[in-house]
Amino acid sequence: MTSRLLIGILLMSFPYFNNAQEKLKRADSFFGFHFDFHATANDKDLGKYFNEKDLMDFLRLTKPDYVQIDSKGHPGFSSYPTKIGYSANSFNQDPMRLWREVTNSFNIPLYVHYSGIWDDRGISSNPDWARVNADGSKDLRHASYLGPYSDKLLIPQIKEMIDNYKIDGAWIDGDCWATGPDYSPEVVNEFLEVTGLETVPLNTEDPNYGKWLDFNRTKFKQYLEHYVDAIHTYKPGFQVASNWAYSSMMPEKVDVNVDFLSGDVSGQNCVYSAAFQARCLALQGKPWDLMSWGFVPMDFSAGIHSPKSLVQLQQEAAQVMAVGGGFQVYFQQNRDASFQNSIDVDAMSKLAEFCRERQPFCQNSTMIPQIALWYSGEGWKKDNKGVYGWGSNMEGLNNLFMDGQNSVEILMDHHLDERMEKYPVIVIPEWDHFDTILKKRLLEYVQNGGNLFVMGAKAVNQFEPYLGVTFVETNSHEQFNIGDKDLNGITGIRTNWQKVIPKEGTSTIGHVYHQRDYRFATEFPVATIVDYGKGKIAGLYMDLSESYNVSRHPIYNKIVNNVLNRLNPVPGVRVIGSEKIHVVLGRKESNKLVHLINSDGAHFNKNVYSYSDVTPSNSLIIEIKSDNKPKAIKLQPDGKRLKFDYQKNIITVNVPPVDIYSIIEVEY
């Protein structure tokens, strides 16, 4: 029996169809699934175990807006019978044809996972496509930006799949985060011509190495723009994303016509990773989503995984949806490219229901400006010695602010330039290099009534004249204690710190101790606050990001929240009653939204791969700043009306315990 006939027979027994509506564009999509397996030369009989019924059962119960499947992974072997590239050439059936027929039967868009710059087979077979290392050797895994790789393989294969399978879009993996300095003659010669330099920098010790990396960033974006525009020209309406482009790994303004932004968060602590990465994408002005791995790899190459529970994925989804993003989940395909029937379909159906219930309050919502963490482009470049990719000191501080029940956003340079005056508080999170024009504007923002919070041993040095303190010695890496009786505790820390002595008129928070005894406080404060024009500048004189990610202690949160309360005594939202609630203050149309996410669970414990239960929070008291009395307050997604009090522009509402993710909707 042919697969097409079998699919037709199976559809007759299924009550759910999606054919009445148009296929959703990515901009209108909210929930999806990603499948890949990075085919290798060892994969045989592709399509042999493909069970259409299993896949149809899954789609019927989960009703995703789109599905993404493998087409070519990092090893470079296509998982469909290509006539252009390389494959294992061992096909029992054409698996992509089967995926396409099933998704078409439900009118679900089909995207392909395709590895871009990283292609072991393609590059090793065509060394002239390869990136060149500083020593002149060929990198036989990664393509050169200006080489023929995209015209000879990437673009033709996407066209091949458009023609043969009518795919709707492509999610290009192994792209910006797989970059590296490219010493190909074409790149080097153009660099020397543009800069006027006589030699190309070979290592980070060269004073011009930053220019060299910037030039490589430009070349990558030209490569990206080339294939995106070529595909759009060939198939208007085709949708393309480059995985992690314009994210924390590429913190720049979107200047290439990608159709949507996306990234995948892996590992164990994805509740926090998702929250951080979502905030890096939320303001970029493009449709966006984040993908959570549905498993924690124990031995990735051997396919030994620990599946995540429904609760874990719900918490991760909540972090993404609360800041307005779409959510997708990643599972591997079998080695023959078929759907894995070991996936817990019941759990994924419940996850889909969880997301859909909250979709009306989350999709296309925005955050109300409260606290902004500046993602300094110059600071990132100084710390990141690669072209693009991993590396930011900000995630630990984002976690610290969230754990303190603060509604926080992440602003890259262009966001800060456009939105600075909207925020009651702007935070410098341990960067020590900045765009000079933005730094000047930031000080003007404070003079006009804004509040600046400078955090970190090196960062405070960049604002020394404005902090109202005298610096003593240079910063050093030591072990000591921080806290105070007013903070109800002292805790130890090993980190970089800067000794300062407050000047007259400067207030302090906390002290440094060399003994855990309130009687032996040193003269050095943990943090200070001083007036600057109509606003205030606070300084915190030690690095907390890494320490907080390694050994959390509530004293850190108390210190930071004490500073924030003095800078902005009446925040837009305040949560009372639990320390494990993450809060996002948002808006959709005319209504305010307070997103409450239960962050309980062992996701922070590296020895725990999966957990199935979280303890509901205590009952909460929520205070919401509002210029007008609301018509009603509802607890969503249940629609339950809540009683509230409104006095002196503050709404006070009692909220029942939060199981995973509740939303307070303030109707006006």
C-alpha cells in the first residue's frame, strides 16, 4: 500500500482537520515542534520505520502551528535523497516526502532544519569552500563567508526542497554561532584594502584584532544576506531564520531581511536560560520564538537522553510566553528520520493546552518598561574573542533580578538609544566598555531624573567621578563577607571587588566583613547611592553574576532590591509573599498584565536531570501602579474575577497560590 493511500485512509478516521484555514505564517504562529537527527554516513534505510499513524496521532492531539524536521545537520549528510549535495544514499522511503504528506494533510507548515556554515561533509569534499585559519590551514568543517559554499550547496539545496517538497521555510542551524575569523585570501585582501593596514592581525594581542573581528562580522552578514535574498527571490513568501542571529550571541540591530528570529536552549537550567535569551530577542522587532530541548543529553552522540517532564517544559514555556514570544519543543528523529513513538504524546498534548490557554494574553504582548539591563555592544566585543557566539556575563545578573521579583528587560545598544527615557532604572551589569555617545546620553538621562545602577568591580571604575565615593587601591579578587544587620544577614563571597569610601552626602547599603560578626564591619560599603542632577546613581562594588550562578544566597537579592527600592520607591509592580515567583509586567492592547511564574524546582541542581513536581507558591499580595482605577481584575487563563483595592494610584490584589504560571489581567 502506498504511503499516500495509507495517509488518506488514516485521515478518514481522524476528527481533527486544519484544512479550512490558511497555513500560518511564522509571524502568526505561537506553538510548534522541531525534530532533527543530523544524519551521518552510518544511517541506513532512511524512512524504513516511518509510521504515519504515530505522527498523525501526535499532530491530531497537539495541533502545532508548524513542524520543523531535519534536512541536513552539521555532519553534512542530507536526510532526503538529494541530487545536489551528499547523503548516505540508503533510502527505504523518502522520509521528507512522508513528513510533507502528513503535515499537508493537517495543513501544517513544514520547515526544515539545515546546517549552514558548519558542514563536515561538504567542506571536507570541497576544500576551496573552507574557512582558512590564522596559520593558513584549511578548516574542513566550516565554510568561508566569501567562498562558493552558499551558491554551490546551501541555496541550491533549499531550492531543491522548495521544488520537490513545497517546504514553507528553513531554520538555518550552525550559522552565526559557528563563525570564526576567516583568513581566506579574499577576506584578508579586502580587509587590508578597507583599513589601509599592511598586515592582518593573527591573534588577540594585536591592537587591530578588534577591527579584524568587526570586519568578519560584516562578512558574515553579507553571507547571510546573500542566501536570504536569493531564497526570497526564488520563492517569495518563503520564511527563513538563522539560528541565534540577532540574539545574545549577535547583539546587533537586525539589518538582514530574515523573516523571524529563533534559538534553542539546551541543558538543565533552561528555566533561567530561556528567560535570559527571550529578553535578548523580545525587542528586536521581528517575529521570534525559542526552542526548548525536550530532553537533557547524557551522552548526545550515543543518543542517551533524560527526557524532561511536562512541568519543566511548562516552566520554560512560561518564561518565553510571558515576554511575548512563541515556543517550540525539540525532539530527535529516529536514525531513519522517522517520528519517535517514544515521545510522551499525552504530556505534549497537555503542554500544547497549557500554551494555548495563555496565548490570548501572551502573543504579541509587550513589556512595560521598568528595569533595563544594558547589553553593551562594546563590552560584549571586549569580552568575546570570537566573531559571534556564546559568551555574556549578564545571565547571572538577569537571574538575580528575576529572583528578586523584578520585571527586567535587556536592551542592546540600539534599544537603549531608542528607549532610554522610558525606564525608571537602567542597570550597567558588569560591563567596562561602552559606546561613548550612549554613555554620555545615559548621564544626561540621570541628570534629567533617571536612575542608574552601576554593578561590578570594573564597571564602577568607568563611572568613578559620578558615584560620590573615593576609590581605594585597585580592584582585586578576594574572599570576604557581605551583608549587614539591616539586611538580616551576612554571607561569604569570593569575587572581584573595588574598595571605596563614601563621601559626605552618599548613602550606603551593606558592608564588607572579614569576619562574620556585625561588630567587625569594615569602612567599605557593598553599595552606595548619590544624587546626580535630578536623578540618582548607585554603585555596587563587586561582581555578583558568576557568584550568583554558582552559590546563590538571599543576601544578594536583599542588597540589590534595597538599592532598587531607593532608586525607584514605587515600582510598576511589587510581589509580596514568595521568593520563588518571577514577575513580568506587560501590556496587551489597553490592558496591563502581570505574569507570575513559579520558579520552584531542581533545575539549578546539576545532579538533577528531571523533576515532575513543583510546590505551589504561597498566596500572594500584588501591588500594581496604575493611574486609573481598573474596571476589573481577572486571574487568567481561568477568567476568575479577583477583588481588589485601589488607593493612591496603587492596585492591591490578593492572588491564590501559583502552581506554574498565572496571569493577572487588569482591565480598563
